[in-house]
Amino acid sequence: MPVPLAPYPTPPVPFMPPNGNQSHLVCSGCRNLLLYPVGATTVCCAVCSAVTTAPPPGTEMAQLVCGGCHTLLMYVRGATNVQCSCCHTVNLALEANQVAHVNCGNCRMLLMYQYGARSVKCAVCNFVTSIGASPSTEQKVSS
């Protein structure tokens, strides 16, 4: 006896950047990107039904990746700290001109750090890379 085939899935709708009448935010429940009409005060997610409060119109938003769980976070531009709603890590939110980059002295992962820092600890291998110093001054940190 033949087995009925499931209907073909509909192709995903390509992401279109918001136009002048729409904005976007990250769902507080499932972390999906939600489009909503400008002026809405709350947005209900079609996937998980979570209700997320929309920022006031005209509020500039910024994004960063959580250092604890790598979730994309959106926050009001100008904030200095952003707490992740998934893992509760408090992330330092810096403007682009306040950060610098260096490769980890052990695993070569590109690391971001605040200007003026003397060293930066790699979140992947826990190696501490000294900023502006020779490789002999780097040390392995256990944790």
C-alpha cells in the first residue's frame, strides 16, 4: 500500500531589511528575528507566542553576540552593559571605536578587547594574551 507523501514545505521567505514602515527586534522567547510595524508597543511571536516589548519609535538599536552563549542580542544604542536573557551573562557593550582586536596567542581566535587593556583572556581556550608585549610574557590560565 503506498504511503502518502507529506506536502512540500514552502520555501523560506528571504529576509528583507525593514522599510520605513517596519522595524525589527529579537523575540524574547525563541530569539527569532521579528518584523513589526513602526509604532507598535508589543510584538507577539508567531513561532513561540512570546510577547516582546518594542522600543519606542526612533530608538536606535545595536546588536552584539553574547560572550557566554553566542546568542545575538539587541539593545538600545548607548547602553554600557547588556544582560543576556538566555544565559544571564552581563556583556560589555562598547561602541566600535572603543574596541581593538588581537589574535589569541594560543588558538589564534580573533579576540576583541577594550582599548587600554593590558591583556585579554580567550573564551575558547582560556589563554591570556598580553597586549603589546612579546609572546614570552603570555601565560596559560587554568579554569
